Amino acid sequence: MKISYDELRHHRILAAIRDAFIPPDQLKYLGEIDGEHTYLVDNKHEVKLSEIIGFDEVLEDDTESESI
């Protein structure tokens, strides 16, 4: 069974929420609203999947980099 690119992006976001233990007040899946996967960001912004340009996980340890 093939899934669409958007469905794959949705599943990647759900996996990141689950695996990285992202707190629901930072990122929460609200379900399908008006036929599109919708998320609550920062407990105040409803964002549809089509509005998400990029989604990368940033680890706290990555915030400090070594100088060369």
C-alpha cells in the first residue's frame, strides 16, 4: 500500500512527538480538521500540515557546537 507524501510527513511528525516525548503544550496533534491533519503549536497556534514547510528535530545537545 502506498501512502502520499503528506501522509508520510504526518506520520513523521507523530513519530517525533512520540519518540522525543514532545510535551503536548509544545506540539499536539488535534486530528483532521476540514479534511487536513492539524496540530496545536505552543498551545496557541492551530497549524495545518500544508502550512508546515519543514520539520526537523533539534536536540538540546545540538545547541552548542564546537569551534574549529
